Amino acid sequence: MQYSHSRIECFEKCPFKYKMRYLQRLNTLPPDEADSPLILGTALHTGIEESLEAAVKKYCSSYPIITDEHINEVIKLEHVIPLARAGIPPGGAFEVPVMDKDFIGYIDYLVPINKVDGTEYFDLYDFKYSNNIQSYKKSNQLHLYKYFFERNNPGKKIRNLYLFFVPKVQIRQKKGETLLDFRERLKDELAGVDVQTVQVEFDYSKVIEFLLEIKTVNETTEFTKTESYLCRFCEYQDFCEKGWDFMILPENKRRNIEQVHKRKLWIYGAPFSGKTTFANSFPDPLMLNTDGNVENVDAPYIPIRDNVKVEGRMTKRTLAWEVFKDTISELEKKQNTFKTIVVDLLEDTYESCRVYMYQQMGITHESDDSFRAWDKVRGEYLNTMKRLMVLDYENIVLISHEDMSKDITRKGGDKITAIKPAGLPDKVANKVAGMVDVVARIVADGETRTFSFKSNEVVFGGGRLRVAAKDLPLDVDALFAVYDEANKNAANGVSESKPQTETTERAGRSRRKAEEKPVIPAEKPQEQPEQVEPVNDTPAEEAPQEAHAEGESAPAENADDGNPPMDGAVEVSAPNAQPEQPTEHPRRKRRVRES
């Protein structure tokens, strides 16, 4: 992280203000005072670099309304800016950036002097619109500019350091004094001022103090409030003294989710299948090791185990779960250069959590307090895992052994061995799988080790991403490439096709058979409703129905559907017709013919 002089100076004056401005990035309304040091300083720099007209325009555009007080400040600028422009040597460069991995700053004015034996020499000027000369002479700002400029520009040296003071006239209008009289008095005061150049001797100890202060800032966790006269001018005064509350909201801008900033993986496999060795090949790893299996890897590690310390007759024991939580707390500070955090093994951390909660609850097993213990152990573990997974590191890798000791029974009665991570209850395992991006199993076939991303009712899987490749060699670059492709597909809404399971195929065949099978009416004929002799006044020759062969009744309109008559319908038979003989249903005849 890059630090500037003003950033460290803010921390020195008030750590709480530093937290609000640089850590929480809380923006406040711009100041509306006519004599705001920030706005006046910006206008002065603009006037020296460009012109008086540009400075006045810059100053006036910073306020929504211009009052008499603003005009008074413009009068001051109109007098001191020409003095400042005439007081600096020509030929220099304004706003020269000084960039370093630890420092960032801008030199107000850098003037080339000469070149001796291939080395260029410069004079450095820093503009100050102030009368407080002694205070600025104690500042480390110019010393930092010289040190970091020369370090990052071989062949260039800064010969002299100068503070260039532009005087600030601070008189107020008296009671009963007219505005015209006040401005005449103001011009008289301005006529007696002049710019002043003060040379500063370089002091290397100022640089050391700055670097030590950076270390202090990085190690600070409690940002206390410092009361002083400066509180009157602080933009965060109401938040500090009145306790105003606020919420930090993100910028209203869509994020680019195609670019991978963090990878979260859960790897499991049989013992000695190469899980730890593979994790060792990740960039800049830190291993949180639980089983002591670190002899064949060279990554730095922290043993997650009970720490026992004997002091006289007293034995103090720190449980492994407490060590694990303390490690996460230290990693949250981000005061390290690690890029990958590896937890090896995950099931051991769950067991450590159980032991810790037993001690907290005064029990020896979850069944001793079955109404609470199971839920409290699970809640404690998952909450801590959430803290781990949100750590700001490039890669979070979880490692587990695989468990093949349990069988599952399919619908057909067949038993098959389930493959899943060992030592975790199903509820916990499913929750952890939802926290990671990819769950991968390492398959060992002789000397060949490959990743398998297969996931079905037998093999445990999960994660946010769907990986197209089913098998992959144990290579970090290959894994990253597949990971990036899966993340890009997820961002574009492309879902990988999942292989149909046997259950799905069986269900599909059953559905197709059901669609092809014809509808067969019941073997037993339905009871016919009681026949009623109709009263037919219509002559036979005018009957709407066509004549049928003797002994046959007119077919119903939807007889082919095989549906019974609707409720309330009466079946009508032709006069003198023979009783209807049971006949075979047409669909039954068709089924017999087709068979």
C-alpha cells in the first residue's frame, strides 16, 4: 500500500479522523467557508502554475454562492499570486509525481540546476499559503520527497529544499466599519507583505520516522479520538462529538464478474493422494496444518493443535480451535504477503470445534445436551468458516480426506458406496460446499493423479461453478485455466450440461411407456342407466337420425372417447329395438389387432 505525507500526518493528529477518511472513505459536504484552507490552497497553486484569472475562476467555481467574504478572499489572491509568480525561478516543472511502492506524493515545483558527471541536480520548492513558518520547517514532507525521488530516479539528485511561503493576511471587518473602508484597510495590509523562501536542510531521520509510523498505522486496530483545537475545523466533528451514525454503501456501479479476483476450492481424496503436495504449488501459500503432515512440503505453516504451557505447577492449555480462530484474526489484518491460505485438514478443525464447545458447555458429547449442543457446535463452526472464506486473499483452499465407509440404497434395492469428504456431518458439508466455488476430488490410479469434478447421487460435489472438464491433471495452471473458463461461463449465463443420472433415464423411459400405452376401459361393463320410454311426437320420417340396421342403435356423438354419459343424461333407444347386446369396445378390438 502507498502512503502519502498527508495520510500519515492525519493519523498522527487524530487516528479516528484517519479511520473515517482513509479506511471507511467517508465523504462529507465540501466546506462553505470563504477562507477554507483547502480551496484557497488549490486556487493559489492554480494561479502560480497557470494564471491569476484561472485561480479566481477555480476559487469562485468551488462555491454555489459568492458573498462579500468571498470577494475579500479574491482581493487577497489578486495581490499575492503575482508576487508568487515573480518569486520563483523560471524553467521548472510543476506537480512532479513521486511514486514508490511505499510512498506517493507530488512535488509542487522542481527546477533543474545543472548536470555534473552525468548526474542532474534540481532544486525543490513547496508552496505554502500560510504564515506558520516554524511549524512547516519541522515537517518531514520535503525530506520524504527528496529521499523517494532520488531512490526512484537514478542519476538525479535534489540539491536544495525550499519552502516557498505566500503570506496570508487575516484581518476582519470591525464593528461599525463599512465594507468599503474595510477593503481599503485590507489593501493597505496587503501592500506590506511579500513572499518568503526558506531553505530546509535534509534530515534522514525524518524518513525513518515516517517508515516507523507506517508500521504503527498497519498495526493499529483501535483508532482513538484526539481532542485538540483542530476539532473546530474537522469535517468529521459531528460524527465524533455528536455520535452521528452512518452506513458505508458501495458505489452504484456494476461489477465485472468475468475477471477472477479470488478462488475458493475444496479438495478431497484418499490419504497420500497428493492433496497437500498439490496445495504447496499454489502461489505464496500459508498452511494451517492439523495433522503434522508437512515433511514433504516447503510452504510456511501454522500447526493447529493444542498448545500446552507449563509455568511452575500450573499447566495452561490453549485448545486447537482457539489457535485456529486466533490465526484467522491475525490473517484478517492483512499484514503479510501471503496469497494462498490452505486448511489441511478440514475435518480436524470440525473435531477441534466440538472439543472446544464441549468445554464451553460443560458436556462430553452432543447427546448430553441434545436440545442445544448439536446446533451450537454447528453454528460456531460455520460462523468461523465464514470468517475464513471472506478473507482478502487470492486463493482459499480446503483439504479433506475422503470417506467411502457408507453405502446408499437405490430405489431398486441396489447398494452402492457413497464417496464424500470425511468427518463432516451432511448439514455442515453442504453448507461448506455452498461457500466455495469448486469442489474437486483427487482420484489416484496407480501413479497417476487426476482431478474429478463429477457430482451425482454417489460422488459428493458442489460449489458455485460448473466445470466442463471431467478429469484434469494435478497442475495449478491447468486448474486455474479451467476455473477461469467456468467463471466466465457463469458470468455469461452459460450452464454446463449435466450428465443424465440413471434415475433420470429410468424416469424418462417410464414416462414414454405411459404415453405410448393406450387407454383400456374396465373389463366389467358399466351399469347402464334405467331406460325410459320416450314420448316422441315427431313422425318417423322426420326423425333427424339416419336409419340403422335392425338391432343397432345410433352411436353416441363421442362414443369413441369411451366416456360414460354425463350426470342427468337419459339414454334413448329406438322403438321396437331389440335389447342391446354387450359388444366389445372398439378400442379393445384395435388393441387385439395391433397385438
